[in-house]
Amino acid sequence: MNELENSVALITGASKGIGAATAREFARQGAKVVLAARSEDSLKTLAEEINSSGGQAIAIACDVADFDNVSKAVELAVKTYGRIDILINNAGLIDPIATIANSDPQEWAKAADVNYKGVYFGLRAAIPKMLEQGKGTIVNVSSGAATGALEGWSHYCSSKAAALSLTKCAHVEYADKGITVVGMSPGTVATGMQISIKASGINPVSQLDPSVHIPAEWPAKAISFLCTERGKDYAGTDFSLKTEEGRRVVGLID
């Protein structure tokens, strides 16, 4: 039996990009998925798609920068399916791209609220439920920006670095209690985020040819891999999909 079959997975930022691809991948493998994002209409469309294909999906409008919203999403998973086995902290913002002196303080803080505090809120809401169950897996979608510095990306680099630290802290606190917490750094992915990056013209990432970006289905497969027993080998780290080794482990290349 597929390891993810009948598991219950909550995915944030599920309305598009990596989140939507991950929802489809989990449903394909027999998981019951709870789709969370701010765009409720897009979520409902995706849930209908999954359900009409024989999967099980429900949707909930959720702003991960609001702890009550995240708590309600976790509660919905438990109320509907009886448990929460997996949390994918995927929601993230790259806008607004600007140098520090030219950045808008409120928009900068908004990105930090989603990219950093949103991960904490997910951990805080899901871990108590997972402790009651005696097990659970949390994947925090990360970035190479977490360990680097790029012009115009101070909000993104610093918030992703903070989220990586949360991954490590949560691992230290809960690994011996049956909870696996791991990061996943996909590299550059062909999602709507690349449109903003390209338009900014700032830093080398904006100069990349679109052909080098990987499809969203690749990180989706990596995330599903990290939620299996083999994925536990990477607990407390940031698994990288940029390397041939990482892609080979996931099964994307021979």
C-alpha cells in the first residue's frame, strides 16, 4: 500500500503553484487533502477537480498570517477526517521586491508575516494534535534564499532564514516524540512568482532564462517523498532539490 494512502494532509498556499501541484500529487497517492489559501474560489475549483477524479479534498479560506485562521484549518482537518497526519507549510510571498531603502515597511512586514510567522502558526496549531496522535510530519517549503543574500530580497531571504531556523528548532523539540519536521528547498520553480521576479530586473535570479525553472510537479513529488519513512532521514534539515543527488533520491532522474 502507498505510504500516503488514507493519510490526512493540510496544505497551505494550495490555490496555485507548488501548493496546488502538491495537493494533486497527494490526492493521486490516496491522501485526503485539506486545501488552505486566501483565494477561496480557486481552492473550491481545485477541490472539485480532485473529488471528481476520485480523490478526497475539502477547502478552507485561510490567511496564514492569522493564527486563528490556521487553527481553524487544522480543526477542520481533524473534524472532517479525524486526524492530521501531515502539514505542508507552503504559503509564501516574494512581493514586493525592493532594496531595503526603497521598501514599503508595511508590505515588507506582510511578507515576513506570511513567510515566517505563517510557518510558526502552522507548527503551533498542528503539533499539539500530532502529539496527541503520537506522530506526524511537517514539511516547511524553504528556499536557497534562506542561506544566502540577494539584492531586493531582504524580506524573502531573512524570513526564509527564520523559517529554516524554526524547522531546526521544531526538530530538536519534537523528533523524539514521533514528529518529523523537515524543510524542502526546490530551487527556481515555474510558477507565477517568477513573473514578479523577472519583472523586477533585480539580482541574478531575475536574469535566468525561463527554461531553467523546474515544473511545480517536481517539488510536489519531493514533498510527498519527505512524508514517507525514507524522508525521515532528512529530518531537521533543508532537503535540496537543486542537486542531482536530491533529484535522484526523489526519483526524478535515474
